Amino acid sequence: MLVASLALVSCGSTANPSNVPSGDIVITSCGRTLSGTISLQIGESITVQVSQFNYAGPYVFTSGNGAVLTFSPTATSSAARRPKSGSAGSVQLVSQDGSAIVTGVGAGTTQLAIRGGNAGFSVTAVVVQGGGNLTFAPATLALTAVGQTQTVTVSEPGIPGPFTVQSNSNSAVATVSPSSGTSFTVTAGATAGTTAITFADSRVATGVFTVGLTLSSGTIQATRRRP
């Protein structure tokens, strides 16, 4: 088992932080923290950059199951291949500068291990089926009065959220708040019609929620007075 010997730095940073002991691996993972368990959707890729103080490379990335998690080669890495030793189905990538593209390819759970010169670590990678499977409760909304509010809950199998409001095709019909979360308030506007509100998860999936607003028009009756 690889012993956790790592430090996390912000995305895009190349400096060795002063509090990182010599020999530790420094990880820069844009948009994802490589610690404990990471979650990916099928078809989703993240770029991982690792470095080790006073070590120029190469770095070895290993997926315990290539049918769940694999690697795409970069300009400074080899193609993913079956390692000479390891479990059946595992794949490995050797990167000279510590960069790798990690991709979820099938639903399941496996180990992602990264080793440098004299240190290494591993995390659990969970890959789930995604691809636009956002669901809404209720499925649609039909509003009938200006200022009327209703709550809609957004969910996705295997993805806890939060979800963000990506767009609203007609905010005069209805608005939605907050901008991020799992439970949202939809408020009717002053213009009758339909609006399509697009929600997105933090990865690759989106879903469209439809809101309709019907406003009743009053009638005025005139009574003629006799002279």
C-alpha cells in the first residue's frame, strides 16, 4: 500500500510551498481535490499535475481497473498500458513531468495510485453513470399568479450536488433562486408564457426544467343607464 505523502496546492500553482517537506508529492488538480475519494462521471476527464521537490520525474499513474478509470496520453507521457505487475485489468501511465489526463470510462470503483521518486499515495475513484440524468421534483411547474412561488428539488444519481442555474430562457415568466444548491425557489413573473431553466452539475451533466405561467384576464362589464 502506498503511504500518503502529499500536499495540495491551488490550481495552476507551480511553486513548492514552504510548509511542504522535501520529498512530499505536491498535487495540483484543477477542479477536484485528490484526497480520500474522488467522483467522476462516465466520459468525464480531469487534468492532474503532480510534482515532487528535488525530483524531476518520471511519475507513475496506476488505475486498478482500466474498464472504470483510464488515462489519456499527454505530450510528456506514454500511452496507458497494462503494467508488468499488478492486478488483471489495471492500466498504467508514465508521465515525465507529472501531468496526466484521468478519464472515467465505466461505472464502478477502483484505486488511483500515483508514485514519484520516493513517495506515493492512492485515492478511491468512483465512476458513475451521468450524462444529463438530472431529475426534478416536481417534473414541471404551472404557475397562475404574479409573485406565486414554488419549490423545485434537483437531483442526480450518484451525484450529491450542488447544482447551479446555468440559464433561464425568459426571466419575465419566472425567476429562480438561489443560483446554486439542491432546492430552488421559482417565482412567477408578470408575463404569461413558458420559460426553460437549465441546471448543471459540477461536472458535465445538464437538465432543463420547464415553468409555465398562465395569468387570468379579468372582464369589465358596463351597465348602461337609462336616461
